[in-house]
Amino acid sequence: MIRTKGFTLLELLITIGILAVLATTAVLVINPVEYLRQSRDTRRIGDLDAISKAIDLYTINKPAIAELGTVSIVYISLPDTSSTCGSHSLPLLPSPWQYRCATTANLQKVDGTGWLPINFSSVSGGAPLATLPIDPVNGAANLQYYAFTASGRKYEVFSVIESENNFLGGPNDKISSDGGDDFTRYEVGSDLTIAPWSFEFDAFPLATSGSKKPGWYKIYGDSFVSIESDAETANFLRLTTQVWYEWQENILYNPNSVYKVEVRARLFADPAVGYKFIYTGFVGVAANGVSRSNITGASGTNAQHFRGFRGEELDVTSGWTIATDYSGGYGSPQGTNTNCTDPNNPCLMHAAVRYIRPLLMVGEGTTDIDYIKVTKQ
């Protein structure tokens, strides 16, 4: 008699258990969502590098061209029938900056009518790009689009990075070494400091502490936060009772530049009890991108590099007040603990500071903040 040998129930259960463990491990190791993010990032980096090489070739081929684009314009790869990108919900830019969009029909053309304002088809020997690359997602929701700014023959092209592995400090960090001043985006070009920074409150995005992502984190306080508007000012931030918020995205600090801080704020209602005050300015961040460094070099939250407002008690009857300060250079080693309204004599940052994060802190009562603008001079 020929006997056939099968599997026992116990053997089958053990085999199924092993396969389940292997399948779970494979899903954890080969995370399909993360894999797609990394794949899109790889394409973004390749696209921006290709755009940069094409622009460099164009500038060599066209030495008489004085400008690559209009100053104070952010050209983006989102299509729109409105040249100012009015159909998209985009972060507000500081005045006089504006967005610029091309139509769907022209979006990827290389003749200067596409989302890039450069006529690559005029290059001797033919256009270095067949079509203009666009972001693999190319949507406004998560800022997933390519952007271009120019100042004369200098330019910057940039894009968000999606995979946490590629973030600042990640295992495959792609942006800490690109030479730019924006540590949520990959930047290429001949001047990586052109694009503006601005915090104008049509929204109040939040971020977790130390995330290095664009958004505000509450250091302390119980304030109720809302976005308000009135006949005089559209979209301002209203804070009730004492609170401290800190922006979580690191901005690369260049001691050879001068940073202008401009803040517009008012006291809307006096406190029933307690003190009224307002502080704005920068949290200094050390080279590791995480540790704070205040004006004494200590890592605490106190004694930060306050710029603009430094504890002023605003008066309800005074209405909106604008405060301006300038920062630049390093102390030896301590930072400056005063107002500096002269760009030729800016406040110094502590020598350990490598990045800065905007901050806002208010006391009791109801305080409104229209904007915090940070621009390089």
C-alpha cells in the first residue's frame, strides 16, 4: 500500500503563524505609504536639480538677460485661470510679495508662458527641458508644489519634502546640507535666501514640540485662540489670557545677514486681574536643531531673543501698534538684551545660535496680533 503523508493540524497552525509573523514584519519594514513618500521625494529632488541645471545653462547662454523673473513674485507649479493664483488657498506672503500661476494649457510649456517665466526654447541648441516638471502631487493642500523666486540673475527653486526620513535630522536627511534657509523644503539655486518668511494670521497651524514642522506649539498658558476680522483689519489672531507660543520650524540663521522683525499688535481689552504685556522675537536654537539657546546660552525658555515687543503694556485706546527690530551677527558670546531699531546696529544673537524660531507671548486681557514678518535685509 502506498501511504501519502499530509500535514497535521498542529503543523498547519504553526506554518500559518509563521507566515502571519513574516507578513506583518514585511508590512512594517516595507511600509507602502512611506515608500510612496520617499519615491515622490526622489522625483522632487531630481526635478528641482534638473530645473536648476536648465536655468544655469540658460544664464550662461543668455549673458545679457538682466532678470530671470519679477522681483517679489513666487512662481508656483499649480495651474490657475487667475495669474495671482486666486483659486488656491495658499500661505499669505509679506507685502509686496505675490504668487504667480500659469493656466493648465500653458503650465508645462518651456517658452516662458509656463509656470516658470523663463524662455528655455531660446537657448542655442534647443531647450534643455522638453516640458517643465511639476510636483508629483501638485496640490495646495499640503504645499505640495514647486516654487521659484528670482532677484536679478539670482534664483531659488524649492519644494516640500514629504518623507520623515528625508526631514532635518532624519536618517536620509536631504535638506540640512542643501545650503538653504528653509528646513522644511528642498532648495536649489544660486541664492537660497530669496524666498520670504511671513506669519500672517488667516489661520493658526499647530505643530508638536520639536517637530521642526511649520506650526505653533504652546509652551504654556490657557489662552483661547481665534482668527478674527473687523472693518479695519482682515484675519488677525486674538489671544485671551496669558500664553506663550513658539513656531516649530527652524529657520537657518546667517550671522552675516540682518533680519528685520515687524509686528503689528493691539490690546483689545484690559484684563480684569493680572498684568498685560506682549513679547515677540526669536527662540534661539543650537546646532543640533533641537536645544534652545537664549541670550545667555542657556537652554531654558526664559531670556529669549525678544525683538519687536519686549514686555510693553499696550493701551486699548492706542489701537494697532507696529514694532520693528533688527537682528544680525553674534555676541561674544551673549546676545543683546534690548531693542535695536537701527539696521546698521542690529541686536546680536548668542554665539551658539544656528537657527531661529519666531515666538509670541502675551499677558492677561485680550491681545490681537495682525502679523509677524521676518525678512532679510
